[in-house]
Amino acid sequence: MTVRKNQANLTADEKRRFVAAVLELKRSGRYDAFVTTHNAFIMSDTDNSERTGHRSPSFLPWHRRYLLEFERALQSVDASVALPYWDWSADRSPRAALWGPDFLGGTGRSRDGQVMDGPFAASAGNWPISVRVDGRTFLRRSLGTSVRELPTGAEVDSVLAMATYDMAPWNSASDGFRNHLEGWRGVNLHNRVHVWVGGQMATGVSPNDPVFWLHHAYVDKLWAEWQRRHPDSGYLPAAGTPDVVDLGETMKPWNDVRPADLLDHRAHYTFDTD
């Protein structure tokens, strides 16, 4: 069984193996296919039409399946690799070990955001940005520039305390746990982290930055924690809701998996805190 660990507790060998597997997916072209998929759903998911990956109840199960696909791709390169998670309520500084040159590299330079160190820097030659929103072909970040502070533990707890998963109108105007975690309402958790990192992470091609996977692994972990705290509160809506994915409906682009199939992460992996 795959165990997803806090990135702060990874060994040097675990970091090396994760980075090597990511670089191999990039070299083979498989990585960019994940970026293309995410960008397609960002562009098509709107508040007033069909929405699957974002601004909708299926934000959490959609990304769970998406991360599972990526993790399986990594494991096809190196079976020992698991997705780590980044607890951004604890590791809140641009100087955290996460951003070290032995792992993800640091923030970008001031004039153009180009990441200058680590295995994903343009100078290393292994990370050309091919699926992009502009002509720049290098990884960009601007840690803590557009948004100064990452979410706090108290803010996370305030969202985990919400007892209802989601509610009408089932979009970015909804109240409830899903939308407050996604960040369109309230203290803004998930969305704020994307903007705090900046660069490609603040765009639809956010998976171009490998920190995307660690960020979403933690969002996924928060969903699991919410389920533990609220065992009598389940995924909503259940049935008959236009433009969104009900509990028993299949999700694009896979069309073979329903939110109902993804409610228990332990069928696929565990966290180091389980």
C-alpha cells in the first residue's frame, strides 16, 4: 500500500527518487499530458455551465483521481515513489526545506520569475515549459509576492469544522466545506496557495510546477480529515443536479469512476498520519 508522507519528513533518497521519476515523466512526454488535461478543465469549468474539476462538488474526487493517475505514472518509473504532501499551514516560509535546491528549488528571480536553482530550473535543462499560457519556456515562481501569507492552522480548522460538504448553487458561490476549501469563499485555502506560489501555479497550467502535486496531495488529505470529523456528512449532491457530477455519476475525462468510488482514500493509499 502506498503511503503518502509529509514532504518535511522525506529522506534524501526519497526526495531524489521522487525528483528522478518526475523528470523521467517529463522526458517521455507523459508529464505534459497531465498539464494539458488540467488546463482543459480549468478553461471549461464555469459557474453557469457543465463543471467537473473546479468550482463544483466534484473538485475533490476529480483531483483525487487525477493525483492517483499521476502517482501511478510515477510508480511505473519507480515503484517506491509516493506523492508527498505539503502542509502549507505548517511549512509557511519561502525558506522551508521544500524549496531547497535538493528538492523543488526556490522562488524566481525578480525580473521575470525564473526559478534559478534546483532540478526544475531552466539552467538544468530538464524542464522546458511546453504547455504554456505565454511564450516563456521556463518554470516561474514568485513565492509570497501576490499573496503574503499562506493559510494558517486556525483557518484550516475553521473550514474543517463545516458540517455540510456542499450546497446549491454548487459553484463558486456555494457555502459549505468544499467551496471554502477550494477557496472561492471564506478564508480561501486552496486558491490562495496557488497564488502565493505564483508563476505557472497561478494559471490553468499550474501542474507545470511540481509543487502542484504536493499542494493537492495536502488538499486531498484535508478532505480525508473532514470525512473523519464528520462521519455522518457525505458527498453532495446525491442525484438529479444539472451541470455538476452527482454522487453516482461518472466523471470526465475518465468516464469510468464516480465520486462514490473515491470516497475512501484507504482503498488506494494511506497517509503517514492515518
